[in-house]
Amino acid sequence: MPTPYRAAFGVAFCTALTLAPAATSAAESGPREIHVATTGADANLGTLSAPLRTVQAAVDAARPGDIIKVHKGTYNGVVNIRTSGTRTAPITLTNAGDGEAIITSDQVPDDCASTRPSQRRTIKLEGESNWIFRGLTIVNGAWIVGERSGEAFNWHYSKVKVGNWVDRRKVPGRGVNDPSSTERVVPYLRQATGKAKMASADRIGFYNNIIRGRGVYAALANYGAFRDNVVTDIICGSGPALWVMTFSDHWDITGNDISRISPSSITHYMHEGIRIGTASNYNYVANNYVHDLEGDGRGINTDVDSSYNLIQFNKVNRVAIGYNDQMAGWGNIWQYNEVRNFRQLGFGIRLKDLTLSAPSKDTSANGIIMRCNRAILPIEKAKSLGVGGAMNSRISGNNFTTSWVSPLAVAYWAAYGNQFNGTTSPPTATLTPATC
């Protein structure tokens, strides 16, 4: 799985840290440190000895390569980001290292019956690129969207409603496994939607943050990083801990601890741990720990055409469903993951297609690989594996003890290229655990 953005973030961040601090006027060239402290004033220069008072003032003053250092304390107010860094000189918003820096905002609660991600977030970025958020406590999360991302979603959703999978898969890299296609997606969607100003928000990184209240939502945003964060105590009706959606490719989602997402009163997808949806491809999800989710949410879920994602070495504990490849996932790889103490299913594959007499390229899983996973300690009658609709799937070497497969899928299993443990026979109700 190519991850060129890892090098770009790492080099830029390390380079910025070695540069001399505190330019005191905009006329000076090169990266600066901009300091923010509860004892500061926004009329100050933003130096260590004369810090700014608000994060917003620092963000407004920042230019490519700058490092905004937030000193210990609580900073209340929505932070609207209106400037981009560059690929080699991102702008960094980070803890100054002298104690917990809390960035929060006063927000009214969301409706627990909401079916849309909440926009009531503390950090808001709409179309800007090349930002890093590191070592902060962020209350009420972040909203990261590309310009005209709503039109991209609406175009795709209009095709979903009428079952037009052919047009959906014509978008570059959606119908074939081509990780290099990402740069061609927005130009294609501009033409398809007629929105010439559409642009993605790229290379947004979250590292070692504590996030609570609301999570992080990203749409039409590529090459992001969400690494080593703790996300917990998310309120109902705001959405998953991390929701990567709407043609968002190449995210590095690794090493996060996610727990306690308050259940929606109406739908599972509003209270999941990690959700990748709406044709978001080539994302890498590894070494995350998702646990203690109430309701029927999934630990890690892909949905609505999200394809060619690699999900591996994750652990999920005390959830309804551990891992789920939902609507029209093509070529996703699920391997070396573990789930325990699950209430419904360890692993699910397009459960809603249980009524189809043949799998569909519009809705069913296609060409997925599920291998070397473990589903242990089921609660009561929970099943290790559930399959509603699949074609060309390869399921092998998993430590599964039970399964449920739609009777219609059992009938078409071999004819549509599915394999289980190297044979064309479908999984049976009781399984002998396998190993890789």
C-alpha cells in the first residue's frame, strides 16, 4: 500500500523543528514559531515572550512551514482554518510541551436520531491542505472537507439511488485497483458535476491527540494521517470516531485507541469506531484498538463503494460487530485482525444482500480477501462470520468457529467464484478454526 504522504509529513515536521524560533514580523522569511498562551494578547507578536491569546489569531497569522505552539490551558472558540501550508512546508498546530493544551468550543448537542455527520466541530477546515495537529486535546473534534465535497457526495448518491454502479465505477481508480489514480478523481468529478471550483483537502495529519465530544470527519480529503490518537466519549448523533468519506484516498489510520461512542437512536453507521465510506479507496487501517461500543455499531467498517482498502493487525473488543465489509466493497483486504467479546458478528460481508438470488456489482462485496483473522469469545449466539452477498471472495485461514451464510449465497457460492479455505464449498454453520 503506497504511503508517500508519510515521508512528506515526517520530513517537513522534523525540518521545521530544527529552525530558529520566533520571527517577529511577516517580512521575515522562513518558518516561524507562533506562541499562544492564556496570558497572551492577540495584539502581541506571537513570540515566546509576547504570545497571542487565541488559537484563531495564530492560525490567521500562519504561513507555510510555521509551527503554532499552544501552551498549557484551555482555549475556547471554533478554529476556522483559511490558509494552506504546502506539500513540503505544512503548517503545524502543536502542544508547546509545558502541559495539556485544550482546544474546545461551546456547541449545542446533536439530535441522537441524526443520520448526518455533525458540523458542530471545534476545528474546521474547508478546502485547505497541508496541516498537522499534534499533541493537543481537541474537544468536539474536527471537520475536514474539500471544497464542493457536498456536490461530489450528491453526484455519487444520485447514482446509488438508481443502482447505477457503472457510472460510479467510471471515476478513476473506483473500478480497477489503481492507487495512482487519485490525482485524476477531482478533475473527473468537476466535469461530471459541473463544479469547476471543486478541490480536495489534502495531507491533513492528526498525531498523538486526545479527541472527545465529537470525532473527526473528512470528505474529499486525500493523503491524510490519523495516527496514535485517543478518541473517546463521543456524543450521540455526531457520527463515528473517525469518518473518512466521499472520494477520500490514501489515509494512514494507525495506532489509535477508540472507545465509548454513544449510540445513535436510529442507525448503526452514526456510532462506529472507524468508518470508510462513499468510494474512499486505498486507505491503510492498521494496529488500531476499538473497544467498548454500545448499540449495534461496528468497530471498523467500509461501505458504499469503498474499495481496495487494506485493514490489518487491528483489535476490536466488546462491540456488536467487529469488522464489516458493507455495500459494494471491491478488493478490500481484511487480514490479521482480531475481535473478541462480540455480541452479533465477528466479521460481516454485505449482510443486506441476503435476499439476492445472485450477487450484484451494484451492492455486493466483490473480490475481497479475508484471511488470518481471529474471532474469539463470542457472546451467547454471536457468529464468527456472516455473509449476505459476495462474489469472487477469498476467505481462508481464519480462526472462526461459527458462521451464517444466506441460503441464497450458499446456492450460488461456487458459481460466482467464491472460495472458503481453498475450496469452492461455502462456510458451514460450525467451523474448525484454521490458521495461516
